[in-house]
Amino acid sequence: MPADESVIAPLNPAPELEENSICAVNALINGEDVPIILHRRNGKTVAWVNVCPHQGRRLDYDPGRFLREGDHLICAAHGATFSLESGECVSGPCRGESLQTVPTDALKLETTG
Ligand code: FES
């Protein structure tokens, strides 16, 4: 995603993220509802578009429910395995490709309740 694209507003409340956790949220990006993966790591939150580079499917098997093995996130569709450190596919049908990073400094998520 180019740096000049803006992430404007939340659609879902953002949960409090515990260290090493993964969750799914939605955000409005340039007017579009975009599914996002949030991962808390070393005290920082990283965000990727929840779309697999292999065939464009969501990575979770149910919204917010991900397959995970240690430090890897596995696409529920065909098993592409992504590093949670880099977002790069390290094994599977799209090896060498990466999840699309979303700049978290521009990501505005709000909690409700
Ligand atoms: S869509 Fe993710 S591995 Fe095929």
C-alpha cells in the first residue's frame, strides 16, 4: 500500500491486544471496508491486509480465528505459511510473496463499550 493512501476510520472495535496475539478487524481505507490482521509483537502492533497473496482469500477460517504454528500464520485455504515477523510467505503456494502491510500509524481504530 502506498504511503500516501489514508486509513480513515474503524468499522470494528479494536480489541486490546496482548503481546504475541493476532486478531482480525475491519477498517475503512480510502472508502473501502478492508479486512485487517493485527499482530502485537515486541510491544508494537503490525497490520496486514487479511488477503492471501495466493488466491485472494482471507487467511482466517472463521472471522478472527487463525491457524498458527509458533511464529507462523497459516492461510486456512491452502496452507501458505507466513512469518509473523515479516509477513513473508515462507512455505506453500505463494512462497516468497508477502502480506500487504498497512501503516499502523495511520490506522485509527476505536474501542466501544
Ligand atoms: S488462498 Fe491462501 S494459500 Fe491459497
